Amino acid sequence: MSVVLLEVAEQKKVLIVEDDQVSRDMVCIILRKKGLEIYQAQNGIEAIEMFEQENFDLVLMDINMPYMDDYEAVSLIRKKEKIMKKRTIVIALTAYAIKEDKEKCLASGMDDYLSKPIDINQLSVLIDRWLSLSKD
């Protein structure tokens, strides 16, 4: 039975949108342990280009990025989803940790929020929760 669950997890594609290499590497460690297919973008422009080429199950997106911030990027993702007729889970990763920041992220179209420094256990729980909800 656990083999079947692993096979399902291996089919899931996750896009990490983060301009800091150390943060991307840390998140990748968790994703690899879960057997997920990992894609990486360093900014919102790269994220949109990748989103147009791949069908992601989950996007982990930093708030402050060069060239295009996450609010603009998630807005474009949500517009493209209407054409694709599929919703992708987007989780904000941010150093901003007050209640208003979380509310702003959720209001902008994010599905969830995780403040930095990233708690590895908390990130793992979020990934498990959202990917289990997005199973076909």
C-alpha cells in the first residue's frame, strides 16, 4: 500500500519560485524526500514561463522576488488557469509574519501561507495536506 502512495507522489510536479538559492535548496530537500518532481524558478517571470509549459500540482512562491513579485505572478497564474480550467495550489513563502501579511497573500489568490524562516516540519505538513487535496 505504501508503494502505491509513493507512485502517486512521484507523479506530482512542484514549482519552487524563490530568488535565494539557499532557500530553494532547503525546500528541494523536503520535496526530494517526498519523491516529487521539482522545477525551479528564480523570479516571477520565469515562474510564468514555466507555468505555461508545465502542468504543476503545487507552486511554492516567495513574496519578494526581482522583476515580478509574487502578487503579480499569482494574478497571472490565476488568469491562465481560467483558460486551462484547472486550479493549481499556490503557497506563499515569506519573511513577513504578521496576520495582515497572511491575509494579503490569501486575498491575492494564494491558497496558503508559510512564514520564514521555513519550519521544515510545517512545510512538510502543508505539502502533504495540499497534495492530498489535489489528487485527481
